[in-house]
Amino acid sequence: MNNFLTSMMLLIFITSASATVPISHDEQRISNSQLTATEKAYTQWLAELNNSLLKASNAYKKTMGIAAAIKGIQASQQLPGDKPPEPLLHLIAELNTIIKQEKLSNLTLSLLADVCFSPLIEDKCFKDILLNKQLTQDSTNLIVYLKPLQLALKENNDELVSNLITVMSKSQLSYEPIGIAPDLDEAINDFVTSHPIPSSFIEAFKDDKALLSDLTEDISKNLDQNIATYLSTSVKLSYSYLHNKPDFSPLMHVCKTNEELVGECVVISQIMINHSNSIMVKGIGFSLLMAIHEVNEQEQYLKTTAKNHDTYKATIECLYQSAHPKNHINNFLDPEYQKINLKMMDEFEKLKQLAQYNYNKYHKTDSTFVNPETCM
């Protein structure tokens, strides 16, 4: 994406900070004098969108609005000493109110944890209540034990570390949110319908002749609509990225330094490799298993795992070549491609679908698109 678009997408988190509660002029994160007319219109649009999420009755959508607003405050880097600004205190109160609700989805709990453990609010968030809910409600998911493991290591609680590794080895899967949740997708679609993306921003996009120089006919003939669809997709993806990637470094440390937990760690690595919805986590699972074999001087097992890992990486790289071609603006502006890209589904399966879609559409005119079947 060009620099203009990149800077525009960053506004979603910066502007959302000032959209949480009324603030005085001198508290604004971005002054009017710093914005062009196009930027002002888009900034206002993003602020209104995030406000609509903050007002939602749905816990997940509201939490997403809070998460974006907190991200905006972080981006501003204007915290006066140790005293949190009023907008942040307001957001924390809203967050804790949601945490205390009785019925929350696993998806909402996951997002709450990602927000709750951010540096700005970690000491003010109801972390214990949240973690207890996750461990009770989503107990078969390996991911929910990573934060407790990290905390146990920090406290040098060896017994708890050992118990957590044992429980983790009995997990059934490793699941993290990838893509856009249907509720959030629908909410943003509804907002875009009632509040169309500013036409000035679409025109600014169209002014980048170099970016749009290689469009296919089907994309060009509905360019304004396709740009609007792409921009709303970019906003959706920006929100989805508020789900943090899980940190497996504490698990790697424990498994490499505790010989008595080797058996449990091997089982955990197999869960990551065979029962994860994340391409990254599968890869980390291979790395974990190789590290265990290396520490325990199991040379043959290490060679076999390394070979399997290389095969997996080659498959991903092959699929990626067709699924995400370099500088392929037609994918950005293709509504059907973006429908697949936004799906909340297994990441490997999504990669295959994207590769197949592009291969079917472009291979007759561009030989760089590889048949996904040859990647397997």
C-alpha cells in the first residue's frame, strides 16, 4: 500500500482516542491545522464509526471500540506523568464493567485479555476475574494458558508452572481469532451504508495513478465502489489486528529448561502443529519440537522434525505466491477476494482459498500464479 493510504489507516487508532468522551480543544490528539480537508473528513468518519461501536450493546463490538480508543491514546504518547488522562480512566471503567458481565463469548474474553494486559491499563484492569473466566470457559484452548504461564514464571512459582504445563498438554486445540467476527463485520457494513466513506478520500485514492496503473477491466469499471469496499475492508482488518498474537516465548523457555516436563511439552507441540488454526502457531510448534529434541540430543527425531518443518514452510511459501502477489492492487480492490480474506476461519484453509481464487482468475494471463494443488 502507498504511503498516503498507510498514513490514513493509522488514523483509526489515533482519532478514536478523542472519540471516547468529550475533550477540550487543547487535549485533541490531532489539531485541525495539521489536517488537510481530505484527512479531516476521513478522521471524522473514523471517529464516528468508533463511537458507534462504543455505544453498542453487544459486548464484543463495545470492547473493540474501547480497544481502538486505548490504542489511540497509546499512539498519542501524551500521558502526563503517572496520572492517566480522563478519557483513559473512562475506558478502563467501561472495560471492567464488561469483564464483570456473566455471559461473554470466548471471542470477547480473548479480546478483553488482549486489551487488559496492555501497558497503559494492566494495573487497573480486573485481570484476575478475566483470567478465571477464560480458564473456566475456554479450558480446552491452549492459548488461554499462556498469560497465566507468563505470570507464574514472573513470580518464580515453579509448582504453578509445572501444573500449567500439565494442564496445557491436555488441551484439545490452539485457537486464536483470525479474520473479522460476523457481528463486527455486520456493524461496520451497517455504518458504511448509513455513513458512506467520504468521497474526497475516494478521489484522493484515485489520484494515485501509479498505484492504479495496472487494474483489470472488471475492477476499473466499478472503481469508485471497489475503492469504497476496499477502504471499509481495510478498516475491518485494522480492528481485527487489535487481537494480539499469542506470546509463546514463556512456553519455549519452560520446555527447554525443564527436563521433567519433556513429555508434556512434546504433546503441546503436537497440539500446536496439528490442531491450531494459525499458520504462525503451527510453525512455532515445529520450532518447539525441534528445540526439545535438540536439548535432549535426539538427533534422529530432530532431523525428521526439521524435514517436516521445511516441507510445511515450502507449502506456505508456494501458496503465498498466488494468494498474496507482490503489489497486486487488483486483489486489494476485488470484493470477492476480500470476502475470503476477511473470513474468520482456519488460516491455512484461507490461504488455500485465496491462492485458488487468484489462480482461477489470473493464471491464463500471468504464469506467476501457481496452481495450489501443486503446492501440497
